[in-house]
Amino acid sequence: MPSKNSEQATILLVDDIPDNLKALIDFLEQSGFRIIVAQSGETAIQRAQQALPDLILLDVLMPQMDGFETCQRLKAQESLREIPVIFLTGISDLIEKIKGFEVGGVDYITKPVDYQEVLARINAHLAMRRLQQQLEEQSERFRTLSEATFEGILMHDQGKILEINQTMEQMFGYQRTEVLGRHVLEFVTPESRMIVAENLRLAEDGPYEAAGVRRDGSSFPVEFHGRTMPYHGRNIRIVAMRDLSRHKQLEAEKALLQEENVSLRSSLGERYKLGGMIGKSQAMQTVYQAIVNAAASEANVVICGESGSGKELAARTIHELSARKKEHFVAVNCGAIPENLFEREFFGHRRGTFTSATMDQPGYLAQAHKGTLFLDEIGELPAFLQVKLLRALQEHEYTPLGDTHSQKADIRIIAAANKDLKLLLQEGVIREDFYWRIRVIVIELPPLRNRKDDIPLLIEYFLEQYDKETPYASLPGHIHNMLCTYNWPGNVRELQNELQRYLAHQKLEFIGNTQLDAPLTRPLFPLNTTAKLHEVLEICEKDYILSTLQRNHGHRGKTAQTLGLPRRTLNRKMQKYGIS
């Protein structure tokens, strides 16, 4: 009957005269083992490499390469090193047997063999080998889990360190061999030793904080969390350590931001300006409050408002008031990117990914890492990119085109849309999972017609900005009144453009065909101008695009159609002339 250990076990039998062992081979095969035979040391090594047997029975006295040399060469190969080797020999000399153990053998069987003894020894060594393999596998699993954690882990007995993981090495700046055997108290500051010693004495499981000391002498905050575990017949302590440096930094930044926000809130009621936004109406005070609240949070934001109402300004203000203000604010006009370039622009690419990729190129996600990514015209984002962007936001990582390694993505999204995202969701423009990911905080910007009290402030602000290059005292009273009573379908952008036009042409052109002339005090181009023809043409082109945008209420699609241009060409020209 096959023994328990013989199931699926393969034995390599090495003897230069295997016929002498034919009866043993028959016995082992009847016992359930699979037998492979080799008649020389060289052949034995080759067959061991091919079959990877569970055990080797090796004759000592063989021509050319004896059993000792064969065993030594087997043990020199990593894949064969752990296979147990039992020598078969008629030699009973003790010195020869010792030599066999020195070259890596685990046992001897003396010829003539006793079959039951052979079976017992084989089963014993196979059982030990399987137990060893199980322990190695278990140890490997524990080691992998230990190294995979983001926390430092140490094992100690009454404070004496028995083992640590790689994360603790990196955390404290020591090699494992430099730490083993030393006391835990050597790795905390003198001020923290009392609390650590007390926790070592009490052996409580609850977390506590102390200051660790790195190899370079610098200290850093650490959270310790211990647990008692049985180990080799005694209880030891397993301690997990978490570096709190980043956490403490964020807490300090948050506290500072909260102080700034308290100060800011106290003066909001009297504010007529927040960041680049102008207005003291109640509607704008509500917007200011929403911006301050959004800046104090890390949540994603959606800003809704008509074209020209200041969505990018609001997004920049949120960024500049937030804890991310020292990092980049990356503004992306989703409607200006050709669809076949979306993925490349957002995720970047590696050199050689395509013919023109002569160098690595970071994408918007890399540029906005730890900062803010502003997605204007979010409705222009294709569904396939919404999926990829959603995955990057959820997993905090992405893979550039042509790369095999992922990159970290610590990004806050501020999106802008000229209508409620719920409508875009109902129309199928925005995926539902992407919608719920980005629509956490919603800020609605009022149209300028609903806050006409702010128009005088806006006029004053814009004139101050333009007077630096084009000095102009003030607007005639009737012009000022017209500007303050007009409904401005293009909102603040339209007002700004009309003022620019007035300063350049001394004319106002509202939506429609009606032109209202103001008193002319200077021509469009001075008589002594040195402007080149292409410069004059560019001014005219910019002016015509602006007026067409106004007639179409800021709608880019209709404007492009009126001008007879592809929409992406219009977007490029608007970027060229700084038309936002």
C-alpha cells in the first residue's frame, strides 16, 4: 500500500549498476513512488535539473564522478540545493560518512538495504522536507505582507528588537542588521523614552504617540500601536509604527487656513473684491462665502454659470485660498483639445511612444500633482476619458502612454459648466459615476443682469487696469448709464470687451446691429502710427471675433458657425488673442 508521503513523490535513484537495485526499484514503485534512474553523476545532475525530484538516493562508489562530488555539484545549484540526498553505500567507515554530511547529504543507508528501513527513512525525510517547504512558504507570505505595508513593523521581546520590516528601515534610516538586538528606547528621543518605557511595561494594545529619532539625528512624530503575540513558547510584542510627519503638517496647515478663513469671514460682508472677483452685491457675498467654504475643503467642486460670468476666476480664487495654493493651478479648456489627443494631453507620454515623441512629456495630471486641475467646459470631455479620469481620481494613480509604471495623482478637481451638471447627466453627456465623483461642492455664479449694482465697480476696476497702457480719464455720463442699465447676456466678459472696444474705438457696440457713438476724442490708430499691416489685421480679427461672440451670447458653437470656422480653430484664435 502506498504510504502517505509517497503520494506524487518522485525519487531519483543514482547507481552505476541499477540492475543491482532492481528489487529496490520494484519495491519503491509498489510503495507509490515515481522512480527516475541515472547511471552516472553527470546524468544525475541533468535529470535532477529536468525533473526536480523530491528526494535523491545516491550511490557513493561510482566511476569518474563519485557520490560525494555529485552531491556537492547538486548542492551548488540553487534549484536543487534543498532536495534531500540519502547516500547508498557499503562503506561503514565513520570518516567517510562524515564527509557525506559535509557535502550536503542528510542520511546514509547501508547496503545490502533493508526495504522497510529504506521506506521509513525516505518517508521521514520527505515529511521533513514538506514541513520545511510549508514553513518557507509561510515565512515568505509573512515577509511579503510585512514588506507590503506602509507602516513600520518591529518585533521585540522586553524591548530587545528581534525583527523589523523594510518600511521601518526606510523610516529610521537604518539597515536591518544595525537594529536587531538593540533596545526600542534607542530609537526615540530622550523626552519620549518615559512614555515608551511605560507602554513597554504595561504592554497595552492602544495607540500612543512619541518622537522617533532617525539615523541622521532628526526627530519625527510616530504613532505606535502594539499587540502581544505567542512566539516560540513565549509572548512577544509586535509594534506597528506610522510616520505622522505629513499628518502633522496637514493639521498645522489646516489650523492656519481655519484662522485665515475666520478672519476672511469676518470681513466678507464688507468686501467688494475676493481674489480676481469684483462685486459687493448680496449675490456676490453669497458666492464669496461659498468660495471660502470650498477653499477650506479638499472636496471636488463644480462651478456653474453662464458664459463670461467668471468661472475660471472663481476656480483660481478657491485654489489661492486653499492648502494647495503653493502648488500649480492647471487650467484646461476641454473644448479646445482634439479628441484624438485627449489621452495624451491628460496622462502624458513617454519618449518613443509614437513617431514625434522625441522626449518624455508630462500631461495635465502630472502638472497638477498636489495642486488643482481646472476643467473648463466639462461637458466636452469624452465618455472614454471620463472613465480613465475617474479611475485616476479613485486610485490616485495613472499610467502615461507608453509607460509600464503608474504615477501618483494627488489632484483636486474644479470643473466648470455653463449649465447645471444634472442636465448634462440627463442628456447623457456626463457619466453618472463621473458625475457623483466631481459634483461634491456646487457653486452657482449669478449672471451680471442679476447683480447690476456691481457694474459701476466692474467699470472702475477695468478702467484702472486699462489706464496703465491707455490713459483715459473717465466715461461720459450717458455712456456710463447705458453700461449700467444694459442686461449683458455675455456677462462680465462682454462688459470687459465693450470697455476695451470703447477705449480703442471710442464706440460701443451692444448685441445686435445698433451702434451707439460716444464723443470721439481720438482715432482708432494715431496718424503717426508705425503699426505693421499684419498687426492691424490681427486687431481687426480679434475685434470681429469679440463682436460675433457677443451677438451669439458667448456661444462658441454658434460663433464658429457664423464665422465659417471649425470650432477648434475658433478656440485656437481665442487663445491667441487672450479672449477667455
